[in-house]
Amino acid sequence: DANAPPDARHFTDINGDEAIAYIEQFHNEDKPFFINLWWLVPHKPYEPAPEPHLSQYADGAEGDQLLWRSMVSHMDAKIGQIVAKLKELGIYNNTFIIFTSDNGAAFEGDTGIYKGGKTDLHEGGIRVPLIALWPGHIPPGTTTTELGHSNDLLLTFCDAAGVRVPNDVTFDGRNLLPHMTTGAPVKARGTVFWQLDLYKQIQRHFKKPKPYATEVVRRDRWKMLANGGVPVELFDVEADPR
């Protein structure tokens, strides 16, 4: 409604609150639901999240790092409210939740041992955590280093929902659910490709690692970086993840 007054809530609160409202609506209608919730935090411009998410970090951080931590904390709290609502409605055990990111960390984030970051094709730019939760199906506390990709989510969700996919359609992704639930091997995916325009100024507090690359070719444990189609680096990412 273009004539409605501005919503005074923080956008992270709107994100979480609207998701909860949809969950309640679908539950009251006795309908299954799928919610694709894009959090826009943490992201530049870094801004203070509402209390208590800012002051709790004031003794250990300052500047953008303080603001970044408050934004992450705010998002985390809203996710907690969503999970609490699922438990309140009695549907937590029948809800499949995945939390992941679209790229490696920028600026105030931490890529751990991995080289590079956002806008870079080394592992720090394209390797991200993925957390999957489904009580009674995915064993808690299990971990894996299996290669996954956002293209895999469609087939994974279809399997979880009991939706049959067409036999005459070719999908780039792989169904990860059997691997998540039982540790079964993921169906071989052959060669995987990434492409990114060249950003010489990486979105980090340090210089973009060289050699520069605009493409990645990954097959099993081997990863090759290329610039304009010309190979520049070859890694065994299992032996040398850094």
C-alpha cells in the first residue's frame, strides 16, 4: 500500500516477523509451507542493530566490527524466534531448515583458514558454511566436507517434501538429503564451473590474492583457477584447502 505509513521496525525485525506471520497463517490453514528468507545482514553499510545487540559487544570491538557483530546477533535472535514459533506450534520436528550464505565473507567477516573472500574465486570467496536441521532425520552434531552447491537445494527440498521431479528434465544440482540423513555418497556431479567478473579490489581489509582469476573449474578434489580462459593455478583442495 503506497499510502501506508512507513514501518518503524528495523528491517531485520520485519524479515523475521513476517516469516513468523506466514508460518502462523499456513499452520492455521493446515498447509505445508516453504519460506525462502533472505537476510540482508550483515552487509555494508554497517549500522548499529537495536539493543541489546550492540552494547553487549562494546567491550570487545569498535567501529565497523562492533556494528557487524550487532547485526549478526540481531539476525541470530530473529532466527531463534522463528525456531521458537515452530516449537510452539508443534511443527518443529516436521520442519527442514537450512541456513547458508551466497558468498564468502566480506570486510568484517572471517574466512578462517581460507584464502581470499567475497568477489574472489579462491576458497575464501566461494566456500561457505551450510547448516541443515531436521529433527529425527538428520543426526545432530554430524559434519561433512562433501561438495555442495546452491543448485542442489531444489532437488534436496523436493525429496524432503516427497515431491517427484520430472524424469525428462536435466538438473544441474544433486539431491543432498540422503547424504545428510545417512551419509550416503552424493551422486557424481562431474565438473563444476564458477565465473566472476574481475574485481581487482577485493571486499576485504587486505589485497586481493594473486594470481587473479575469472573462472574456476572443479572436479573432485582438483580445482583450477583461470583468467580469461587461461589456467593460472591448480590445487588439490583436500590436501591444500588454504
